[in-house]
Amino acid sequence: MNDSSPSTSMATAHTQETTEAKAAFTASLTSVGTNLDADLRMRAQALHDNDNAIKKQEEKLKKTTQDLAKQSKELEKLADMGRKGLNEVGDLQNWAELIERDLLITEETLRLAEEEDEKNGKMNRKAESIVTIYVRYL
């Protein structure tokens, strides 16, 4: 029996060491798994939070883009109105230049006619003054 006792106690010690080694190994794996799991959970949460932030930014960007498109159309209309106004001013200036040219031609024609009448003695001073005043105020 003495022979069986040391062998049994060695087997028991070996079994106990194996059990302790398994427990330590399992605890080590659990610790590593917990650390990795916590890290992965934090990353997953960060991805989820970032996804929500990106969705909000996308919505804001869409709204801002729509607002800019609307403002762009309004500015385009304003620019068109400005161009139209400038064209009208240019047309008015051309019209004024044509009238001025016609008045200069009329004034020169009247001056030549007055000179001709003076040479022929057909015009008196009073009529000449009225024609000159009329042309100058046009």
C-alpha cells in the first residue's frame, strides 16, 4: 500500500497541476478575449457613431447644396436683369446719339438755310432768333 500511496499522490499532484494549468490558460485566454472584445466593441461603437455623424453631415450637405443652387438661380436672374438693363442703357445711349446727330444735321441745315436767306435778303433778325433758340433747346 505504501507503493500505491506515493504513486497516487503523484498522480493527484499531476492532476492538480494540470487543472491549475488549464485554469490559468483559460483565465489568460479569457483576459485576452475580454481585452480584444472590449477593443472591438469600442471600434464598433466608434464606427456606429461616425456613421451617424456622416449621415447628419450628408443631410446638411444636401440642404446646403440645395440652398446654393437656389441662390445661384437667384443670382443668375439678377445678372440677367443687370445685363438687360445695361443693354437698355446702351440702346438708350444709341438712341440719344442718333437724336443728337439728327439735331446737329437739322441745326446745320437751318444755319445753311439762314445764310442763304441772308444772302438773298429774305430773312429778318426776329425769325432768325426764334429758329436758333428753338434748335438750341431741342
